[in-house]
Amino acid sequence: MSYLKVIHCTLCLKHGYVGVYSKPVLFKITNNTLFQHLARISTAQNWRSKVPLKTQTTATVKNKVTQDTRVWKETPSYDRKSNTGQYCLMLSKSRLTSLVVLTSMAGYALAPAPFQLTTFAFCAVGTGLVSAAANSINQYHEVPFDAQMSRTKNRVLVKGLLEPVHAIGFAALTSSVGLGVLYFGVNPLTAALGAGNLILYTSVYTPMKRMSILNTWLGSVVGAIPPLMGWAGCTGGLDAGALVLGALLYSWQFPHFNALSWNLRPDYSRAGYRMMAVTNPALCRRVALRHTGIITATCLVSPYIGVTNTWFALESLPLNIYFMYLAWQFYQKSDSASSRKLFRFSLVHLPALMLLMLVNKKYWSSSDTQEQTDTKIQDVGILDKRITVLPRGPVVVAQGNDKQC
């Protein structure tokens, strides 16, 4: 057994403080007690010193946290069974699917035919299932490109929360059930429109996004078909009123999507998508402004086609003028603020326009149009009875009994 004499000193190079604690400390050296005494005495004397606590060194670095600088990290495992519903909603793009179902319901409600709740429900459910299948297949094809975009890098297939086989299985199930509901629960025309829109979105629009800017025009056609499905589900056919509604939805896609894509240009460029905002920004702004004018003109014409009454043209005019004003600001300024305002108002514009069309619907059932047609026929018959057409022939002048002078 031996003893060790230690003189405590303090040295701080940062603050220029040097201090020596002159009172020696005598330690008894045994197996492990030396370092324990040193640590205890050093801590006690540092508390008595005037050096700031943050400048004093600690005796050990066992609790030091090292920063993870790896390029990739392990994906945490999730319980798929307990989160199946949430993952299915993410595969279906629930917000986009909800908008598609809303436009389909608007088309059904605006059609001049009797409202049937069962057919209406089947039409909405079938349209939603077909839209969910289309969005799932779209995510399956775009996994490597979604991984390069900030907006889509958290999708379930990109993060590995689901496997590609799950997306294909989900799409097969929802598409088969959705088309079956539309065919047997609504009518074959609505099912044909849904199947055509599914093929158009997954097999034509999705690959074209990386080939040509025509994908935006094709995507607008995809967005205009759901209201036609609702109209066909109610009336069993398509007429001029359905075309007016489809034209409104077609034109609405351009200011909505062009304003959205304007602030996503770095992402689209990184992923290799051929969007107007990336390849031709001036055309992007012109097209958005042009179609707001087309929407205004279509609303003004709709009363003459027999879809709405005259009040709709007047009530929708302030809404459409403000929409055109925001598109004009986007065309002139071409900045993030103006594009964001145009995009946000487009989300309000479409539901408000559909609501005004529903309130100002001209014919609430097909019997109204039939009654008006019968009234016209009766009026024409009455006029035919009142008008007498004299046959052509020689004119005979009746001779009177008056004698000639």
C-alpha cells in the first residue's frame, strides 16, 4: 500500500484563467480508489472556482452522442396489418379521389332526370373505386420518379411501407369491383366511360408526362370524364348539357394545374417530367388565362343550351371575373405568390360553380322537358287551327243585283 500527494490546479485557455489550489491532497492508492478520489476532489474544487461551468472539462466522455452521417438509413419497420386502411387511402390519393367523386355526383345531380338514391350511391362508389385503382397504378409506375420529388417522396411505395405487388393487387381489386358496380348498379355506358378513363389515365397520360407537354391537355380530358359519368348514370345518355358540364371541368384543369406546377418546377425538372411550367413557362401562363375566359363564356352560354336558367349566368359572373383577374395577375407577375393565389382560389371556384349550377338548374326532371315540349306542340296545333290556307284557283267575283247605268 502506498500514498500519492496531488496538488489541484485549474487551467482555462479560453478565458485566460489559471489557478492553483495549494492545499495538497493525500491519496491512498489501492486497486481502484485512486481515480475515484481524483474525480471526487476535482468536482468539488471546480464548484468552488469562479470559472463558468460550461468551460470546465468533464472527466469522462462516455455519454458523447455521435452524429449519423450515413448517406442512407434503414427504413423503420411498420405493422402493415394495423395500418392497412391508412395505406390504402394513401395509394388511392384520397383527396384527389374525393374531388373526382364530387364532380361525378354534381353531374348526376345536374342531369334532367328523376333522382334515384340507389343509383346515385352506386355511381359515386363505383367512380371512387375506379379512381382509386387509377391512382394506385400511377404510383406503381412512378416510384423512381416520385423518390426525386419533395412533394411525392413520402408516398407509401417510395418509403417501402408497401410492396409493388400490394399496389397491383389493390388496383385489381378496386377496378374490378368499381366497374362491376357501375355496370350492374348504374348502366353500361357509365361503366364504359369509367373503363376508358382508367385506361387513358394509366396507359396514356402517365407515360406521356415524361414525353410531351401534351400530357396536360390529355389529363384535362381525364378530369372532364367523371361529370359525364354522373350525367350518364342519371339519364342513361349524353346530350348538350353533359357537354357543357364536361367543357367546364376540362377548362378548369388548366388554371388549377398550371398554377400548382409553377411552384413545383424544380421537382418536375429533377424527375424529368415534361410540364408546361418547365419547358415553356410563357405558354403555361397564357393557357391558364385563356381557359378562365373559356369558363366565363361557357357559363354565359349555358342558359341558352338548357342546362341552367339566366340567373346562373349572372350569379357566376363575379366568381368567374375574379378567377380571370387572378389568372391575369399570374400572367403578368409570374411569381410564386400569384400562382399560389390562383391555385387556392381554384379549389374554391369549382365547388362554388357546381353549387350555383345546382341551385339554378333549369329542368329538375325529364318530365319538365316533356311537358314543355308538349306545350309547344299544343301551341303549334292551336295556331294551325286558326290559320286557314285558301287553295289556289281562279277567283270568282260574285255579281250583285244592281243594274249597270
